[in-house]
Amino acid sequence: MLQRSLESAWGTIVPALIVAALVYMDLSFSQWRVLVALGLVASTAMLFHRRLRHYVLLPSCVAFASGLALVMMSSGIR
């Protein structure tokens, strides 16, 4: 089961739930930046791993959604 790739929208639903939980934690601007950087590094590392390559959408979507939250935080939209 773990060797199958994520199907349908699970690759974006799971990260969206993770980011929604992180929004409620009231992270600071610098903590969001670190989270985005970690998501991008994890995505790059997962591209080169044979088994984890199928799940590369998870950290990349977390990084993307975190970046959107960061932009909304810096522009004052809440």
C-alpha cells in the first residue's frame, strides 16, 4: 500500500490540512520562512529517492500553501 502513489486530490488535500493546522498555531514570519524552505528542500530530496518520488506533492504543496499564507500575513490580509 505504501508503494502506490497518491491518487486524485490527496496530494493537495493532506498538505492543505497541515497548513490549516499551522495557521492556527500563530507562527511568526521567520518560522513561516523556515517552513517554506524546509518544504522546498524536502521536495528536492524526495525527487531523487526511488520510493518517495511518488509523494513529492506533499512537501511541495505545504511549501506552496505556506508561501501563500506568508504573503497574506505580510500584506495584512486575514
